[in-house]
Amino acid sequence: MNKPIIQVENLSKAYQIGQIGTGTISRDIERFWLTKILGKEDPFLKIGQANDRTIKGESDIVWSLQDINFQINQGEAVGIIGKNGAGKSTLLKLLSRVTSPTTGQIRVKGRIASLLEVGTGFHPELSGRENIYLNGAILGMRKNEISRKLDEIIDFSGVERYIDTPVKRYSSGMYVRLAFAVAAHLESEILIVDEVLAVGDAEFQKKCLGKMGDISKGQGRTVLFVSHNMASVQKLCTKGLLIENGRLIKESDINQTIMTYLQGDSFSNDLINAKGRKGNGRIKFQEVRVFGNTENETVVSGNELNIIIKLYNPENIISSRIRFDMRIEDDFGQRLSWVSSDLVHINENVFPTDIKIKFPKNQFNNGIYFATIFMTIDGEVTDYIHNAFQIIVESGDFFNNSRQVPTNQSKILMDFKMDYSHQ
């Protein structure tokens, strides 16, 4: 049984916005006496507010993190997800001991290698080679231990030509390449990686994900990974932490955590008030209904999938002048399907008020999908809504044998026939 390598209890971190201090000398002295001398809780932090960046607060003190509790076992790969400003990077800085908590405790067993932002832990005047030794020394490694890993680090980073050049002359991509190579190859029990991998090119990102997977699964080391790329998080991690406005709202299997995160965006059947739409508005999408075999049934793999979109068509524009497109993407933005009125026979002699789309046998596997809808009149865009609505699909008996295909194996299900033969 795996033992906890990281334990976090009642962890909170407060920051003051604007001028530092309470506003008066007497209160500053009172704060110093209570917190530094007597070791008591800071009384001026009780008025702090949650870190919701979308609203104007009444207090100068905000809780970047508040009452966080979780534990991580040795060898786990954990994805930490949430919107910008949720508190993810603050949590990693606390775990890496870059900053200290306002309240609560963090217990860590083992050495931590962190890659929090471009340039973390590097001295700009030192060469790449010297910074490798510097980082190893910070982790408590001996010089001969670092030397054994040196060639492997340089080869992985791909910056061998510039390894004896001061890193202040490196591009941001080169910086990240070397920094990740150092963090991944030096012998720490815990690897913490923030969103900096996005700076690297696609090939290097793939290489890094493979290395982190090997660190976690092959070497039994613990990985904490923050990214807005849900496909990368799902591929690497088995467990997820979802943070929202400084609070931990989900700790679960990575797929369930990602689903909860994606469902956090508000979707409504009412399309007439959808934000961010484009077009001249001569015809508008007004409302959508998504259902299974009947309007009272949910959408299930293998059953019917029905979509009815109500239109606002005040000019009674005839259907022969109209083109309608719909694309369906998965929760990571990968396009899976495209529907267009140009692909099928459409009645051209009506003034449409509804668009009815039927998939006789729904081929989407269990999951959440997003539909973008688009309409033109005589080739001119009249309405366009990106991610207009969700299609939530439940598992069904697609192959009529009570067996289900895991989502990570296939998001699209296809009927097929197969047999063995001998000639």
C-alpha cells in the first residue's frame, strides 16, 4: 500500500492588495505582537474575502487559498486544474516552499524539484552547465551524483551547443528545455511542473509528457502537474485536484475531475441571449433541445440522438437561401463530427422556424461534447455561436452485448464485423 508523501491540512494563504500594512502604526504593532511574539492568528486576516477576481471586493485582503486539505501518495501523477487565478500556482509555490502558508500545515517526505516559471532556480550569469550543478546542489546532491546525470540532461534538453553559454542569452524555449531536463533527471522524490511547458514546441511538450509518465509509472516518483491542456493532463495523470476561487472543490479520478471542471461553464437551452455571437442577425438561433429516443429520455450511446434548434426568422427567409452547419468537438477541442445542410437533401420551399437533426444510432461514447452552430443567408453570416450547447452522453449497450468501450480507448463508436478464418 502506498504511503502519503504529501499531506496538506487546513492550508490557507492570504495576500494583501494595494498598500501593505493595516493602515495605522498602532495596528501594525498589534499585528506584530500577536503574530510574531505570541504566535497567535493574525486578527486582521479574518476580514479577508475569497479570491474571486470577477467581482470587486470590499477588503484589501484576499485568500488566494482557503482551507485546503488533501494527501498524495508516492508514485501518483496528480493534475491540478482550474481557471486562471484559481490558486493553482500559489499551491505549488507553497508545496515548493517558495512562500509560506498563512495558516495550516504541509508535510512532505522527500526532495522536491520544481519548475514553476521560466528561470526558476537559474542564475542568469552562470552557464547552462553551471546551473545544472547549482540546481543539483540545491537539491542536496553531491557533485559526482550530478556528473553521472550530466550527459543525459544535456542530451534531453537539446541545447548542447549553448551549454557553456550564460543562460541570460537563452530564449524562453531553451530556458524551459534545460530547466525541465534538470528537474526531471536529478534524483528528487517529487517533481512539480507548472504551465511553463506551454512555452516549448509541440515536439518537446510530447517528450516532456513521456518523461513525466516514465518518472511516475516507471520510477515510482510523484508528479504534480498544472496545465490548461486537458488532453495532456488526462494522458499523464490518474488523480485530479480542482481548485476554484482558492478552494478545493473536487479531489477524484482525473476523468471525473476534468468533467466537473468542464461542466462548470454555464450552458443554457436559451440561445437568443448567447454571448459572443457573430453575424448580421437576420436569422438567429433562439433555443435548443437535446434528447434521446424521446424528449423525456437522456442521450445514450447506440440510441437516437435528437437536436432541435428553434430559429428567429422575422423576415420569413426561405430555406433555399439558407445554409446551416454544426460541428461537434470533445472536451479537449478535438473536432469529431460535422453536420451541414449542404450534405443532405433539404426542403427548399419553407420558411424555417426549426432545424431538426437526428442521428439514428448515436456513435458518441460516454462523455461531454460541445456543439458550435453556424448559419448563412446567400453566403453571408447571419448567426454564429461558438460552443453554443453541450451534448451529454451516457454509456449504452452500443454493441448489444452488455460490453462498454472505455472512453480513453475511443470517443467514437463504430459498428463492425470481424471473424477468424483459415485457408
